[in-house]
Amino acid sequence: MNKETIVFTGGGTAGHVVVNLALIPEFINKGYDVHYIGSYEGIEKELIEGLNGVTYHSIATGKLRRYMSKENFKDPFRVLKGIMQARKLIKKLKPRIVFSKGGFVSVPVVMAAKMTGTPSIIHESDYTPGLANRIASNFANYVLTTFPETNQHLSQKKAKNVGAIVREELFEGDKEMAFQLTGLTSEKPIIMVMGGSAGAQKINQAVRESLPTLLKEFQLIHLCGKGNVDEATKQRGYVQFEYVTDELKDLFAATDLVVSRAGSNAIFEFLALKKPMLLIPLSKQASRGDQILNANSFKKRGYAEVLEEEELDSNSLIDSLKHLQENREKFQTNMSAYQPQQSKDEVIDLILKTMK
Ligand SMILES: CC(=O)N[C@H]1[C@@H](OP(=O)(O)OP(=O)(O)OC[C@H]2O[C@@H](n3ccc(=O)[nH]c3=O)[C@H](O)[C@@H]2O)O[C@H](CO)[C@@H](O)[C@@H]1O
């Protein structure tokens, strides 16, 4: 008998892939034939293509820009091409459902699902829905949300709050492995700096300028993004990586404090792992401001300290980190009160129930 098929989609940044990474193994274990539709060059290709049991298909994508660019004229054609390619793939694969984590590449896939009578579910992890998911939500059966407040921006018939889906492997880290990998020790507390999945130039710069002071009290693991490792600042107690995959769980196990952008997946990982966090959200100039809302929601609940990007410099970074270290127990107590929802099981149940 032929295996039943499920299609996942989502990409552009790791934030649009990690939820799929948590769900895919569950469907492989249930015996499904898992296919992924992503772009030709996005990070989803790198993160998914190597996975055993998943077949990756590329389609053309066009970015839905909010600003003027020459590319805006070419993109509608790319989007149309993407829809046609996705439709052809879905007709051939005949999946029982499409699960989308959002990002521009997912829009043609969810549209093609609708055209072929295939049910689809999308997941939105930010406080307000992104443009791609707002468009795709018109064609999907359900829109799942991480923050309860997001539902007010969506059709009440389709919106379901399920909470954050955190990869289980992240709870299985080994501190000693991290010490071996990094050469760091248990002598001083360890700060992990995560500038979002693509790194963050401003955070990288402020961290490097603060090293002489910070290294007196702390050690640092810096996840600085592709092409952002700085050989000149390499020194004892300061380790840099562009992007880590399997090693992340061990690095988390050794981490005492986190400095990070406020991407939704990352901050819910820190919360689940009870890591006191200093969040520096991406500014409104560079985004639609979703990270500011994510960060403020965490601040209000006593999980995080927030430093606005406009206020970020070496002095404010050092002061905020010292304050975070002094108050770490208070943050950990607040985070202990957080009851993670049984999100993954709930989502798997809904996917199974919605299949055609
Ligand atoms: C610039 C941009 O558009 N950012 C958006 C993007 O962020 P971004 O892609 O950074 O997404 P998140 O912060 O939500 O998630 C990053 C993920 O990458 C993982 N990770 C990171 C570094 C590393 O070396 N290894 C690794 O595995 C983290 O553990 C986390 O699971 O999607 C988020 C979720 O929709 C949004 O909230 C952000 O606003």
C-alpha cells in the first residue's frame, strides 16, 4: 500500500522552519511520506534537505515588499510561477494536508492547496500576524497562534491558540559537551548571544565593544550569523559561531543568561529552558515591529529585561546584563510559573483531524 503523504512548507528565516523541525519527526514516526516545499536558496533548504525521510522540492518565490524596489515588478511573475509549481506538486503528491509555518514561500503553497481541495493549517508565532500569513489565512482551514492576543487579528472561526512548539531535543543538552566544544569552563557564568537566526550587526558590535568589561565577570558564546565571525576579537572566554544546529542544545545547557533579538521561537525556547533573558527587539525602522510586541509581552509577564535598539550601546548593554545577573533568581521564579501548553500534541491532533 502507498504511504499517506503530508506536505510541510515555510521558510525565509529559521523562525519559519524550526516549528516544522519539531513536527516532522512525529509524522515520519507515524509512517507518513513527508515532503517539504521551500525556496531554491532559503535557509529552509539547508535545514531540511539533509533530514532523513523528507523529500525537498523547490519553487520560485517573490518577496512581498512594503517598500519600492525594481524587484517589485518581477515578483508577481515569480509568485505566479511559484503557485503553478506548487499546484503541480500538490496534484502529483496528493497530500492529505499541508502544514505551513509561514514566510513568503508558503503563500503559493497554501493557495495551491486550496485550489486542489487539500486542507491546510498555518502557524503564526508572532504577536501580530505577518503579511504572508495574513494573505495565506484566507485559503487555510485554521491559523494556529502562539500568543493568545494574536487571535483578535484573525477570523474567529479559523484562529486557535496553541502556544509555542519547542523542539524537544533542546531539553536534552549536555553541559560537558558544550565545555568540550567551546573550551569554556564552569568558573564564570556563561552568556549566550543570539542575534536571531541571521545574526544582528548592531548587537554583534555592542557585544564586541563590551568584551573587555564583560569578560572580567562572564564568558560568552556568540551566535553571530552567517559571515559575521570576527577573527580579530577572538580571545579566551569568547567563542563565536555563525549558526549552530545539533550543538545548540548543549550550548543552552551551559548557558546562564541570554542576550537576544525577540523572535518568537527563540524567546519561547529561553522561557521553556528558564534562561533569564535580555531582549533587544528589531526596531520599527527595520521591521513591522512584531519583535517589540513579543518583547514587551515577555517584559510584562516578568520573564525578560528589554533594551530598545535605539538605546543600545556598550554601556547600556553592560548595565542591563549586570542587572539581569543580579536579579536572575527573580526572573527564574517568574518563568517557573509558566505552564507550557501541550502545544505539540494539540497541533498533531488537529492536523490528523483536519486531513482529508
Ligand atoms: C529578521 C526577522 O525577520 N526576524 C523574524 C524571524 O526571526 P528568526 O528567524 O530569528 O526566528 P526566531 O527568533 O523565532 O527563531 C530562531 C530560531 O533559530 C534557532 N537558532 C538560532 C541561531 C542558531 O545558531 N541556531 C539555531 O538553531 C533558534 O533556536 C530559534 O529556534 O522569525 C520570527 C518568527 O516568526 C520573528 O519573530 C522575527 O521577527
